[in-house]
Amino acid sequence: MTDTIGLIVEIATSLFDSILFVYFIIRYNHVTFKTSKLTIPAILLLFGITLIGDFLLPDYYPVISIVLFLIATAFSLWISKKHKFRAIMAACIYEVTFVLLSSFLYMGLSMIIKDFEVLMLGSTGVSRFIYIFLHKIALFSILQFILHVFKSEEAMNIWNGILTFFLSLATMFGLGAALYIAVLPEATNFQTHILVIVLAFILTNVFLYILLYQIQKLQKSRYELKLLEEKMAFEKARHNDASAVWENVRKVQHDMKQHLTVMSGYLEQDESEACKTYIQSLLPQVDQMGKLIRSDNTILDYLINSKLCALKNTRVIISGSIGDLSDIRDADLACLMGNILDNAIEAVGQVEEKRIELLFSKQNSNRIIICKNTVKKSVLENNKELRTTKKSGDSHGWGHQIVEKIVSDYHGMIDYFEEFGMFGVQIILPGPVNLDN
């Protein structure tokens, strides 16, 4: 290998490290590359400082590492303004993973390969390049494993992450064997063959990763398609409910004309007592219409009024301040609250003491929604994953998944709990985020 090729590989390695650093920070903070205008400048800055440390100031490697860590931490804090601890953790996890992997890999290979340190120091041979490839594949695989297993809430992503890691692990063992063979004295005449084998290992690993990535995208598309179908079914049900409400309004309007005609007749005949008696007889019918709530959000007003006010023998308690929900799409808000209310209504239909509580509150810029309902028996004790208990599981039980997906889309948090014979769900939605920064 010529010095020119070695220099190109070293520069490419530094660029790869910089891109991987920024990639991990962005994925760990649950944002996209389009979220921040500083993504490309951050990569270039990390890359430039890395080159300075590698070629101009090699004796100041610890200082360069600290500077790189501080720049990456600042970038992480910039793109994750509401989760400072998570932003700092992203940079720390990458740095610790990089250092530990480098140390363990170097020590492990030093124990197996004689004079390994001499072979790596300033070498531009095949063994040096195999080590670089081995280190980068191992680093990428471990970071992907962390992102999929520890930062994902979907079982599909977790299993894909585990499968990807083990495929990369097999590649790492293959590269390790190739490295061991490459340093043998009798392998001097087979350096080109070894390099071809190494490139085949790498290309196979890249191909398998792309294949798994496409499979994951397909699975995600099928999952989102199922959610869209459920949303459409919900919208259809909401349309039917709205039609029923309108028909009821027309009926009330018609009945009101009849009542006013009767009361007008009593008053014309000076039968005030009969008129009062007639009015008293209408009051229970008015009470049965329920107590309507009015807020600045028409979606919430419609859902709560149409679903809860029609319940019979059910105590409904609504309290708190709703807060600004203007950043949430109407369709998402309707699916979110509609599924929560539907689950609560279905649950109280199976118990004698029917009670539903809705609490809205604000803490700083966070919007908090809590819905509680009485249950016949513990839900979390017997069904921790909140899977449907209905026989037709293919068409039911998606309510919780739809709610969790919407909450995740708005970078919120959801928690299920039980207290005093009631099942509850608490949703925390952060305030509107300015994506222009």
C-alpha cells in the first residue's frame, strides 16, 4: 500500500467518525437532520479539528478529544433544547463507547497478535487497514444497537437492531481472522488476496445492513398503513356520531317548538301554574342532555360533549385548564382523545360503579392530559402490554398503539397507572417547538 492510499484512508476514517458522531447525537435526541441548520457545519468542524489533531498536533490528542467532546455536546444541546440531560448523555455515550471499544479492541488484539502495537504504529499495510475497518464496523454496530434497543419503544425496531448487531458481529469475527492471517510471515505474498476478502466482508455487511434497513422501512410502512386504516375508521365513526348529533339537534329544535307552543297556550289562558308545572316536567329531560363544556378547542368540545354527555348512570368529572393545543393537527388530536375516551367508555361499561375523570393541566410549557376510569379488575397486572382481549384482535386493540404513536410524533411521554380501583393514562405533550432553529 502506498503512502497516498494510506493518507486517503486516514482522512476518510476521520470524516466517518465525525459523521457518525453527529448521526448518533441526532438519532439519540429523536430529531431529524433537517431540524438544525448546524448539522453540516458541526460535521465539518469536528472533521477539521480531528485532522488537526491527527496531522498537526498528534502530541495533544487528549486536548483534541476534549475539544471534540465539547463541540459535540454543544451541538447536542442546540438541537435538543427541552431535554438537556438527554442531550449531554448522547455525547457522553458516544465518547465512552469510542474510548472503551478502542481500548478493549486494541488490548484484545495485542494479546493475540505478536508485536501488534508496532504493526499499527504508523503502518500503511493491509493489517492497519483491516484494523480500521474492524474498529469502524464495531463502533457503528454498537451505536446502532444502543439506538435500536435502548432508545426504541417498538419491538420491531428492537429485533432489527439485535439482528443487525449479530450480523455485524459475524463480520467482525471474519475481519479479526483476516487480520490475524495478514500479520503472519507466510502471508506476505497474499496481501492482495487478503485485502479482497476484507473488502468482500465489508461489502457484504453493507449490503445486509441496507437490506435490513429496507425491510424495516417496509415493516414501518405496513404499521403506519394499519394506523391510517384505523384512523379512517375512527373518522368514519366520528362522522356518524356527528350526523347523529345533528339529527338530535333537529329533533330538539322540533320538540322545542312544540313545547313553546304549549307554554304559549297556557300563558294566553292565564294558566301560569299549569305552565310552571309543564316547565318542571321538562327539566329532567334537559338534565339528561348532560353538562356541556366549552373551551378554545372545538375538537375537544365535540369529542367530550358527544361521547361523555350521552352516557347514562356514569359520573363524569372534568377539571383543569386545557392549554394551547394549536400545534397539534386536528386529525391527530381527534384520534388521540377519541381513542382515550372510547377505551374509558368501554371499560366503565363493564363495572357497576361508572366513573370517568378528565384532568387538564399545564406545567411550564408542557400540556398534561389525564384520563381515569373505574375498572372491574387490574389491567396492568394481567395485561402489562395493554394488548387487546377481544377475539377479533386483527381489527381491535389498536387504540393504545395509535395513542402512543401520536404522542411519540409530538415528542411527548405517556404513562399508564392504577389507583383506587381506577385505570389511568397520563400524557405529557411539550409546548410548540420552533423547528426553524
